Amino acid sequence: MFGDMSGMMNKLKEAQQKVEETKVHLNSVLVNESSVDGKIKIMLTANREIKAISIDKTLLTDAEELEDYLILTLNKALQKASKINENEMAIAAKSGMPNIPGMDMFK
């Protein structure tokens, strides 16, 4: 029994290390999103850190229009990044989890 417990603890440590490595990796995964007409371009990491925003000069004369563009495009970019982040983290967590009967949380 103690051998199994030790093995499970090692697997949990490996899972935790894999999750941490995945977090670091996600900092280098870039997500690009543009408004439908390309007037706003946003780049962020899969960890949802904004790296760049490009704004067409024609939007600078109308604050309300610019705000609308930013909200729509940022939300799309954040949704994309979140999806990538969640998928990668689930894979990392599942790959290192010990096989505990009745505890298959990642079906």
C-alpha cells in the first residue's frame, strides 16, 4: 500500500510540474484577433496577457466607435485565448494524474 501511495504522490508532483511547465509555455503561444474590417488588431498570449493593439487612424476621431471596436475584438481574442489555455491545462493535468479507481475526473 505504501508503495502505491508513494507512486501516487510522485505522479501528483509530476502533474503539478507539467501544469507549471504548461503555464510557462502558454506565455509564448500568441493569439491574434482582428475586427471584421481589420481596423483593430490585437495580439495576446494564451495566458490572456495583451501584447499589442493596433488601431486604424480612422477610429481615432470617434471615441464611442473605438470603444465598441475594442470591446468586441478584445472579447473575441480573450475567448480564443481562454479556450487554448483551458485545453492545454486540462491536457497537462490529465497527463500527470495517477490512475485512482473511481476518480476519473477528465472524461
